[in-house]
Amino acid sequence: MAPPSADSLAGLERSEIEALCARLDQPAYRARQLFRWVHVQRAASYEAMSNLPRAFRERLAAEHPVQTTQREHEAPSGDGTRKLLLRLADGEAVECVHIPDTPRHTACLSTQVGCGVGCIFCASGAEGVVRNLSSGEIVEQYLQLQAGTQDRLRNVVVMGIGEPLHNVPALAKALRILQDPEGVDLGARRITVSTSGPPRGFEQLLREGLRVNLALSLHAASDALRSRLVPGGGAGTVADLQGMADRWFEATGRDVTFEYVLIQGINDRDEDAEALARLVGRHRNINLIPMNPVSFAPALVAPLPEHCKRFADRLRRDGTVVNLRRQRGDDVAAACGQLRLHSKKQPLPPPAPS
């Protein structure tokens, strides 16, 4: 599942670009210029980098493309959500999403082509996992989204296609690039990694020392139900996720958020809310997410809004901090993996103009 071997310039950390410039006999300040061209001015080609010597640009182009992804389709939703389908150099495709929530604007990024976890409510894993994304392919999703809007994307959620902790090396590198103060300059508190909790990947993430926010995909208060909803990919058990929450707080000083997708008739009963309140406990954060419809599982639907509110109120009575999120982008196949899956079955409309 390795990504393509030649990464883009967008996927190199500033220290790597400094080493590249030194090898090409360029002064040290060229590295800062290059890094800012990619991440601040968002140049998509070397031709745009007008203050760099032409011979230097030609040598760079022979080794690293500036970017490797191409925007194939843009799907704007009536609620302001904007979803991109990006075509990768090997012909595969991946999705990323701009989620506007004034005054906050968030980029939702993917880490794999497909997914091996196989959550029954998510289109990402409908056809399994193909490969990991490179650090450049992750960073370029942010750059592609930012290039299409005047709004500053100040927040990142790694909550798109794929299980992030199955691709920790590329994920960690991409997040370091996005946090670099000479580039996008995202604060760690503005980045959230969402995971089903594979224990081995969690240990890798701890070793990386990233002080980002962590969201653990729980979806059920018992292993029996969770194994039905989250069946594969080495996802952690309920007890594993509780332990991860404690260890993440010890390592970073930050509480995790538990995520719970509400599915009508499956995990939205009163007894589910009571079990969840006992499990999560007081003063812990939980995101309740009404399920986005997915085309391959039409029987799975979100509870009615008033039922979602009643479920949230039951949790709050026990002191749990609850954020009941609203559904976004239903009209543009906003559920993770939907647009990619659709594009494999029939052609999409022409790409939106830049």
C-alpha cells in the first residue's frame, strides 16, 4: 500500500527543501522562497515562481513536480459545503471538503485511497483500501481547497477517506508541513485527527509527538454493537479507546473527543444513550453526528432531528459535554467516499471553472 515514490514539492518539509537547495548549489534563502511559493502563494507550477533562476527551476522540475494532484470535479452544496474530487498521478481519486461554519472555515482531508476499516455507514471502505497517500497528496488537498476560496481555511480535520492511523508517517509529515510558520502556519489546536483507534497506529502517533486534537470514533458503547458498525482494519475495542483517551491527555494535556454517528434503530435508543453516558463519563466531550445517507446502504438513515436532540439531552443530564452536529452537504454526496465511488461507476460533470 505504499504511495508513489516521487513526492511533490508540496510534500517536502522545509528542512528537506533546504537540503535540496544545498545539493543544487543554491543559497539557503532559496529554500524559504520555494516553501513560501508553494504554501503561501500557492503556486502550482515552477513557471509562476518568477524570482527564482530559470536554470534552478528546470533542475527542480526534473526531480519534483510542484503538485501531483489535479482537480477533476467540484461539487458545491446549497449549505455552502464544497467538495473536491482530486485525480492522483496514478489515476486513483480522493476527496477533500471545505466546510464553512462562519467565521470558521475547515478543510477536511483524506489519508488513503479507500479504507480498510469498513464502517457500515461510510462509503470510504465500500471497495476496500487501495493504497496510502503520500504526505504531498495530503498537503495538496488543503492547497487545492484553499486555492478555490477567498476564505482562510484556519482549521483542518483529518476525517475524510481512509484511516489516518494506518498511514502515520505520511500523516505526521503532512501535519508538520501545514504547521510550519513559514507556510500555512496552522496551530496544533486547529488540527483534529479522527480515528477508529487501531492500537499500533496510536502508538506510532504518540511517538511523533504531535500535540493536535484527537477524535476517537466510538459509535457504540459495547464491543458487540461496535464490531457490527466498525468491523475491520484492526480498530480498537471500546476499552482500547478509553485507554487511548487517558494516555492522550497524559501526553498532550488535551481531552479527546468521542464521535458517535447516530443511526436510526441501531444505536439511538434510550438504553444506548444511558450506556454511552456511563462509558464516556462526566466532563468528556462527545460529537453526535446524524448519519449522512449513503447510496449503497439506503436502509441506514439518521434519526429525526427531535430524536437526535432528545438523545443529546439525555447525555447532558449526566454531565457529558455534547456537540450535536448538523448534516452537511447531503445534496453533493458529502458522506466520505461517496463522490469517489460515484465517479468509478459513471462519468461526473465537467470540472468547475477555476
